[in-house]
Amino acid sequence: MANHSATKKAIRKTVTKTAVNKNRKSRIKTYVKRVVTAVAAGSAVEANNALIEAQSEIMRGVASNLIKKNTGARKVSRLSSMVKGISASGDNIKAASDKSSAKPAKKAAPKKAPAKTAVAKAAPKAKAATTKASAKKAPAKAKAE
């Protein structure tokens, strides 16, 4: 048994955190199972909706360091390939996505245009970084004198 109050508190925190993590893992498994059962049933629309929810839940687990990043990406990739496999024609998924998004798709911009904007955006950041560095150094020189 722990004798210090800090170690007693650490034990209490571990117990509560373990319970929370078990619940989160259970939720992830439940959402993954929903996708698998929808794929087994052959319902493309239901499987696609379940995939969206499962992907969100898996990435939430990644954000809370419950699952490693690559493991989460692998799970999402495998689930999406399962969903894609049952809807080879893509008609059902396309109909479901058309209902959710009424806006028309934008045309792709030329390749050179994004590169110029990225360079233009990067330049002010570099300038700001140099001004911050010089601002930090200025008080140090004043103290030295």
C-alpha cells in the first residue's frame, strides 16, 4: 500500500482513467461492429453511415492516445475497403451522399496556384518568427548592459 499522499492520489487517478479508457475502447468496438454487421447484411447506405460514425469514434480514440495513429488509420482503411466492396457500383452510397450535400462540387484549381499561395502564406510567418526572436533578444541585451 502507498504511504505518500501523492502516490495515493496517483492510484485513484489511475483507477478512474482506466475505467474511462475501457468505456472508450468498448465504444470503438461497438461502432466497428456496426459497420461489419451492416456490410454482412449488404446494406450499403447503412454501412456507409456506420462507417462515418466509426471513423469519428476511432479518430477520437487516437486523439486521446487510446489507439496509436497508424493503428487507427489501418482500422479505418480496412473498414472503408469493406464498405467499398459491398457497393461496387456505388449507387447507394452516391445517393446517400447526394442527399447530405446539396452544393455542387468545385472545380480543381491549377497546380501552380496553390503553390504560390502557400509561398505567400509562408513568407509572413517567417517574418513574424524573426521579429519574435529579435523581440526576445532585445530585453536580454538591455539586462546585460
